[in-house]
Amino acid sequence: MKTKTQKINKYMFELLIEKGMDKFSVVELRDGFLKIMLEKHSLDEARKYVYRQILAFIRKGWLKCEGQGRQKIYIKSDLFNSLGFTDENAIKKASMAPKNPTSVDSYTLLTKEKSNSEGELAIILGEVEEYQTLMSRFPTLNNSLKILFEEAKDRSAKHLGKINALSKVIELSRSEHTLC
């Protein structure tokens, strides 16, 4: 019998609940994560992401670990199996999107999305700057760092495009709101 509903992010929901993954390694979960992602991520980024999720689930008592090193296997705990789970993004979307959204609701939502994207862009730009610094400090690592630098620049361009689009829509929404 399911006792309490817990929220987990959409990727872990899809992998652990919908696809029913159990008794998995970090690499298996990473590969599953990469298959369901719409955006491309490096193997290292994906591994770090799923490992942070695994650690959080272990702290909550939802997963148990068996083995050591690369032989570690993660198993859903009895607590995990007794809980009901919902996709936290589905809940957010349902609560944030009223049946008949008003321009004020849309404006607020768009402003929040833009703010989030600006924060993400700031982080990525910091990463780009650090790669530039590291390339000048360690010329022997230029080939390796150049790849990471280019990936970060591509991500920053995508975020900047998103911010520009959101800014234009917000401005349009603002001008329509003042006309009403």
C-alpha cells in the first residue's frame, strides 16, 4: 500500500518509476538519462548529474548500495517501494498554468523563466572565462580545454538565444497589457 506521495524530478521519475530501473550502476543510470534527454550532454556531466541524484536518494533512504568501487549497484529500498511518486515538473506545470491564463500570469511566468535563464547564462559565462584562463595558464592542456571551452560557448549561445526570445515576448506581453 502506498502511503505518502513524494516529488522527484522528471528524469528520475521516468527512469526509476516509468522504466522501472532497479539494481543499476551509475553508468547504467547515466546511459538511461542520456537516452531520454532532449539536449546533448557530455558523459561526464550526465554521470555527475545522476550521481548527485543517487546520493540524494541514498540520504533519503530511497536507495541502498551494494558493492564497492565500479562494482557498486544501487537498489530501490523498501521505503522507496512503499512511497508513491509524482513528477515534480508535471505538478509545477499544472499549478503554474491555469486553465485560462491571463496576460499577467503569462508575464510572471515568462519573467521567472528569463530570470532563471539569466542565472544559468551567468554560470556558463563564468565557466567560459575559467577555460580561457586555464588555457593561458596551461598551454599543454589547450587541446583538451578547447573542447570544453567550445561546448560551454555553444551552451551560452543557446541560453542567450532563449533570453533574447523571452525578452521580446515579455516586451510584447507588456505592451499588450498596457493597451488593455
